Amino acid sequence: MAYETLFLQDKKDLRARRQRRNSALRRHHIHLSIFRVPVMEYLGWDSAKASLTFSIMFPLNMAGVIAGGLLCDRIGHLRVIGAGGALAVAGLLLASLVTKNSAALLYVFYSGMCGIGGGLCYAAAIVNANRWWPERKGLATGITVGAYGCSTVLFGALVDFILSTRLGVSGTFRLLAFVFFIVFALAAIPMRLQPAAECAAETEEKAVRRSLRRQYSPGEVLASPRYYLLLACMICVTAPYLMLNASIKSFGIARGLNVDVALLAVMLTGVASMAGRLISAWLTDKVSVYLVVCGLLCVMFTAMGVLSVAGGAGFIVALSLVAFAFGGGAGITPILASFFFGERYMSSNMGLLMVSAVAGGIVFPALAVQIGENGLPSQTTFLVAEILEAAGLVLLFMIYKLDKKRNASLPRG
């Protein structure tokens, strides 16, 4: 009897410790990433300084994508990916030399050089995939952007393992620089080869189809009302996820998930985003891009509504759908550039459409802080998200009517 009493008391103590730990996480809203804690310990930073690393990197990465799209039309995708790879490798090597006395340089080397370099490579890879498989543009783009999303999961596990060894933070940066150099060098080999489909003359059917479509230059895109409507529509697609992203883990804990399940929810958002990029882009080979964008807006609208009240498994499913729709919006952006503005200047026009990601990445995380409660999404957050998705549907309908009015004969994908 005494043993049973002690056993029950131990269980109560364990439960109390778990509750105190979860309570502490709710109070402080701890958001962990693989690099954050080791970098904080290595450089003596607090959480705010460590978080600023990503806050700077994200818009610079998107700026790299925009610049990469514009440069591909001028100097070619191979040179762009070479420049991006060199910038990323150099950034990692220089980041490995940063010490506590020069900690601020990490923002320059890691956030700046690696962010811009990665964006240049991303844009060049998409351009290359589209030129290699012009008749399967959606699938080719989906695989490329899906691999980009998958890299977070794959390299996350690799970096986590490396950090557990004696290499430490600086050694991890150097090893990643070496790995990326090998990857970029190997990737350049097939990119130098011109596939037979590209070398061959255009088929008569393709030539006729292309001649019927207006090929918009970047200047003409900027003068087109459709560009601004499309830009606003894509901002609406991705905005809700950007408002939630910074607080996913602590929001899940506040909804009753334990720490391990909350971490699983964060991982599932990465998988769902990758799936959204691949599936949405692939669907543009099968159905109109209008239907795909409409579907993403509807999925986001429904998922945010469920997420505003759900807990447990419903919370995880709804959150995954939000990430899926966000990934889908990112995945079809290159295809939208080709669909609405032609293929001739697709690289540059893709960069112009990526402005939506930069604008959203700056505006909506800041907005989430203002309308949230204690660092977590509030009912106002979900109301704003629902309004944005409804506005996105209206904008999409306006684009469709504008195209129909101008008798735009646009093929699918």
C-alpha cells in the first residue's frame, strides 16, 4: 500500500513538472530552431538578436529571387546560379570566422550573403527546369520548388547532427560551405548541357500558340493592371501563414498540445508546404491556373476558420492545410508569370511577382504582433485572415473578367 501511494505521488509530481514546463513555455513563447540555441550560446546573444538573423535573411532571400529572375534574362541561368552559389559558400565561410567581438557581422555574412545567394540559385533553378521541360512546366516547377521546401527538413537533420559533434558552430559553417560547394559544382555539369528538346526547332503547333500570345516585357508588366491585381491576390493567398509562422509552436501548446506534439505540428507544416508546392504546380498542367488559385484561397479560408476554434488533431490538420495553401502559392508563382505575361520574359516577370513574398514577409508578421494577444494569434488575427482570403477571391474574379473582356486566349499552364 505504501509502495502504491509513493508510485501515485511520483506520477503526480511528474505531471506537475510537465505542467510547470508547459506553463513556462506559454509565458515566454519559446520558439526554437536548430541553429538558434547554439548560436546564442556561441555568440552570447539573447533570443531577440538570434531571431533577427532570420528576419533579415527572409526579405534578402526574396530579393535574391527577384534579382535572379531579372538577371537570368540578361546573363543566363548558369551564370546566375554560379554567382549565387559563390555568394552562399563565401557567406558560410566568413560566418565561420565570426566571434563574440564581431557578432553583428553574422547578419552580413549569413543573413545577407547566404540569403541573397540562395535566392539567386532558386530563381535560376526554376528557369532551368522550365526550359528543360516546356510541356510539363507545372510538374518541373513543382519538383524544383518542392525540393527547395524539402531542403529545410533534410539539412535541418544534417545540421542538427553536425552540431552535436565537436565541430561546433564555426565548424558546422565550414563543413556546410564545403558541402554546398560540391553540390553547386556538380549541379553546373548537367546545366551546361542543352537538352534535345531545347536544341530542336519549335514545333509548328507551339510556334503558332506562342505567336497568338502577347509577350510582355517587364516594363509592360509594370504598366498592366493585371500585374497589380495578381500581386495583391497572391499576397492574400500567403498572408495567413505568415501571420502564424512565428508562433506555431507556442500557439499549439496554448491549444492544449504537449511540447512534443507541438514540435511535430511544426515539422508537419514543413512537409505540408512542400506538398503544396509540388501538387499545386503539377495541377496547373491539368487544369486552369484560375481553378488552382481559387482552390488555394478556399482551402486557406476554410482552414483558418477551423483553426480559430480547433484543438488537438483538428488543430494539426487545419494548420497543415494552411501550410499547404501557402506552399501552393509559392509553387505556382513562376507559372503565373508565364501564364499571364508570356514565356519570353518569364524570368524577369517571375521576379516581379515575387515582390508579393517580400511585401508579405515584411508586413504580415509585424501585423500579427499588433493584432495578436500576448504573442499568440487572436480572434482578430483569424478575422483579418478570412477577410484577406475573401478579398483574394474577389481579385481573382476581377482578373478573370479583365482577361475575358480583352479576349485573352491563354492556354493552360
